[in-house]
Amino acid sequence: MLYEVCLVGATGAVGAEILRLLEERNFPVKTLRCFASPKSLGKSISFRGEKIPLEILKKGCLSTSRLVFFCAGSSISKEWIAEAGGYVVDSSSAFRSDPSVPLVIPEINAHALKNNPKIAASPNCAATILLMPLFKLHRLFQVKRIVVSTYQAASGAGAWLLQELKNETLAHLEHRPYPHLLPFPYAFNLYPHNSKLQENGYVEEEIKMRDETRKILEDEAIQLSATCVRVPVLRAHSVSANVEFKKPFALKMVYEALEDVPGLKLFEDRAQNRFPTPFDATGKDDVFCGRFRIDSSRPNTLEFWAVGDQLLKGAALNAVQIAETALETQNSEALL
Amino acid sequence: MLYEVCLVGATGAVGAEILRLLEERNFPVKTLRCFASPKSLGKSISFRGEKIPLEILKKGCLSTSRLVFFCAGSSISKEWIAEAGGYVVDSSSAFRSDPSVPLVIPEINAHALKNNPKIAASPNCAATILLMPLFKLHRLFQVKRIVVSTYQAASGAGAWLLQELKNETLAHLEHRPYPHLLPFPYAFNLYPHNSKLQENGYVEEEIKMRDETRKILEDEAIQLSATCVRVPVLRAHSVSANVEFKKPFALKMVYEALEDVPGLKLFEDRAQNRFPTPFDATGKDDVFCGRFRIDSSRPNTLEFWAVGDQLLKGAALNAVQIAETALETQNSEALL
């Protein structure tokens, strides 16, 4: 079975990766329509050797498609979702907290896709990278509380910040003045995540990590306190996590549990003192993890480190995996 | 009173800052002798407009000085400490855990300098930046447990890594091949701190943060679990800290307590969502802090963020402040 597919946000950092993945993974595309902002009108992008003209969203344009990927930000998702004729995979935060919309990392909670035949949301990138090494441990030992600090790459804010980081850094190294776009320099600098600050002192990104962790692990009792930080790294996020579990465990049990988790790569060379870095995870589908150690300052507590490509498992890959899983499930149910 | 001063490690990143601070702070220097490795023989450095020839360490060379700064790594400190005729301020980790050697941040525990008339150690840079916003809160509410993740700058590993980061990043941006010195790229990359990995899975740097926190706050019961990470930032360290206290407190009490701590700058603009970045703290004496918020996932728990210049309060400035405080104390006692 081949599908009519629409990609909304085709020229963005995530859109470009979805396009590449549809091709690379031989996604059953019959026709592909690509949508972008008006400034892209007249341009085209390449897919399977063909030139696809970039279109702008218009009433009715999404109505005949079997599958729509939204990756153009939450306001576009909210505005156009009702137009989609077929199944929607939304990469924005627009519907993640909607109880009727499954929030899915297929390796973790693919079963949730069945709760809604129309739409699924792909989670926040930092949450995904935290949860990939954690979900199996949660099943075994039950997460009680997480304290997490992130090291988030430029790509998380979009292609423009990735380019800005390169441009500004080059100007810095060449001692050229540079009118930076952020309210502070980004070259060789980092900053607390600048999403909206809440009354409680946490920023939106940190609240997303907590709420999405609860929804994906299906446990509203999980406590999570996050500090989100943007670092001068191009496209892979890292997280430093301190996790308290309800049940006791030994480090050996952790390693055994993580041995064969799909989409997860244990990356530790203790002899060489070598653990995952953003460079290692860049362009890779797997989330890399390591530095597992017992935090003896509290019972049943584990420290670990994880890194993943923000644009792949953190966004585009997860969206494509949701589409693959949902359509396959719907097809096999239709055959019954 | 003017002193004969020796500076061991004068050409290093910390040594260069000590030299600058002695001049800037009008430190009572009568004569200054500067020591470096043999490859610096024949060269000189400038101090108060005079050229000071670089010397190499030889038996007897430190015996007549009133004050010796050691900032050439712990093996040099261990080898030459016995040669020092006068007071020693050691910036290395060589003697920090020695119970007879005071480990001092003058704003916090200057009183400890009296325990040893011969030597004091200046703490680990990441520990210093964590403790500057914390010590007064500890006095008020008593720290129970700290979970901390660091964002450490290149300068912490020495001037060579700072230069390496710039060289490698420029090569990356110019698409030139670059034989990087670390076992992995550092341009737009970060990595778990590569100090010696312990049996327990923590690296030496993380254990230092715990042990030095206990020693400086004079409370061996404090629990601390650290994750230390090297980021592609030039010379200011950041820390993300989650701190559980024994006593209850309100956020208002925290802000009141931190209002007038010497050496500390509260840097928060909630309306503009603007908090300390390494850029803000670079070249500044103060440690910058902000993002104070209640972590309601555990009683009496506070999250905060702090940034400080690794080469200043994290190293050179603290060493010079120790010398100023110790010599002043010794002089006033001699007058009694």
C-alpha cells in the first residue's frame, strides 16, 4: 500500500530530516506534497530524484492526503490540523498535553497509538533522549524522582540558530564584529533555556520534560525537576540524569536491562574513560547512554548520561517511526 | 610591608591571571620571581612595566621568598613545596585533602587559614563556583544533599585546551582537516569530564567537588553527587545545582540571604528571561547566580544556576585573595 503524504514545514531542520528518512527508510510514499512559508514559493526540493515544488498551505490542500507530518511549529499545527484528511503526526508541542492525543515514542508506548486513529504527537526532544535509556528501568524499578540537567544543541531552536552559531563563532574567531540575533553572544557561550518563564521559576521546556515524562511513562506520580540549558553544540542533545527509583536494584541489573533495548546504544569504555559525546550521536538513529553509576547519597538512586541526535530520534526519526507504526497497525486492523 | 614573591607556573593560564591580579590589586610585591618549564628559559614576562626573566626551579630558589604561589599542577607542587621558605598558596589539588592544610575560599572560611601558618590550598574551580552562592544558605538552612551538573570551560584543563578549542573550531568552520589532540572532536562538542574514573563510576573531578564541599563548609555529613562535563566554552564554568536543605525556607529568604554576599552577584531579569551566561561572567571577579526556584518534588529543596570565571574566582583570584588574607592576618598577629 502506498500513501499520499504531506509534509508541512519541509524546509525546516526537522522537515529536511523527515524528507531524507522517508527516502532512506523506503517509506511507502505514492505522492509527496511539501509545504513551506510563502518565501519558499517557486522553489522546489528533491525527493527520490524528483523535484517537488514547495507549496503554501491553502484551504483544502491537506484534505486528500492519507498522512500529514506537521513540523512547522505549534501555531501552524493548531491552525491547520482540522484540514488534514488523513492521519496526523505532529512534531510540535501543540497537542502533546491533550489527553485525547497519544504522545508516543514507539519503542516505549506504541500501544497508545490505538487510542486515537487520527493523530499522534511526537515528544519534546530532550524528554525523548532522557526516556530512551529510562523506560525499561522504570518498568523494572519504578521511577520516583528525576533531577535532570540538559545540554541542548542549537538545532532544537531551528535551522536558523544552527546557522547563527556557526556564523557567530566564525566571526568571533576572525575578530570581526557580529550583530548576534540572541540578546547575548552564543559563540563559545551557553545559556539557560529561553522558553517562556513560568510563575514557579521553571521555563516551559523544563515543564514539558516533566509532563511528557509522566504521560509517556504513564505514571502521573513521577517527580521531575529539570534545568534546561542551550549549549554551543550543533545538533545532538545531552542529559545528565539523577534518578531515584522506588525499588532497590544493583548496577548489574541496569546493564542487563539495557542490553537489548531497540534504539538505544550503551556506549562506555571505562578503560579509555570514553563515554558518549554529541559528536558520537550526530547523524545516528540510536540514543547513546553511559556513565551509569550508583548515587549512594540516596537509596535506590542512579546517575547516568545520555546523548541523542536532536533532529533524528529527538524529532524527525521519531515522527517517521510513529507514522510507520500507526499505519501498519491501522492496516493490519483493517484486514481483520 | 613589601614581600618577595615567587610564582611557580607563571606562563600557564592561571599564572598569567595571578600576575595580572598582583599588579591590578596593588599587591605588596617587593620582588617577583617567575618560574616556568625549561622551554621558557630565555624568555621573560612583563610585570609593572618591568621585564621579569623566566627561571626554572632549582634547589634553593624558593627559600628566601615570603610568599610562593604554586599553579603548575599537583606534581610540581608536591615536588617543590618543601623548598618554599615562606607562605605557600597552592592552586593544585596536591594538598587539598590533607587535614593539616586549610582549603579556603576567603569569603567562606578565612578563619581556617589560622590553622596552618605555612600553607593554604585554593579549591577546585567547579566547587568554588557551586559554593559561592551556597555557603550562606548552608549557614541558614543546612545543606543535606546536592545533585549538581557542571558545564566546565576549556581553560580548566589549561591554556593548551583553550587554544585547541579555538584552533579546532576554526578548522571545522573552514572545512579543514584537523588532527585534534583529544581522543574525540571538541569543536561544537562536549564530553563527560575526563579526569581519572574511579571504581564507583565517578571521575576524580566529581569526587573533588564532594570532598571539597564538605571540607570548606565544614560538614562531613553533606551528600553530593556530581556530573562534570567539559563544554566548548572558553573560560567560565557553569553549574546547575539541586540542593536539599535540612530546614524549611521560603524563596524570599533565599533572595534576602544572597543580597549582600561579597564576591557574589545575583543576576536575574525575569521579565527579559535573562540569567547568567559564561559570557557575562568572563573577566569578572564575582560569581554570578540566578534561576533560584523551589523544587517542589522534595521538601526544602532549591534549584539554582551559577557561573564564574574559572581563571579568576575559580583559580587565580581566589589564590591571590588567600595570600592577601593570610599575610594580613599574620602581620596583625605579629604586631600584637
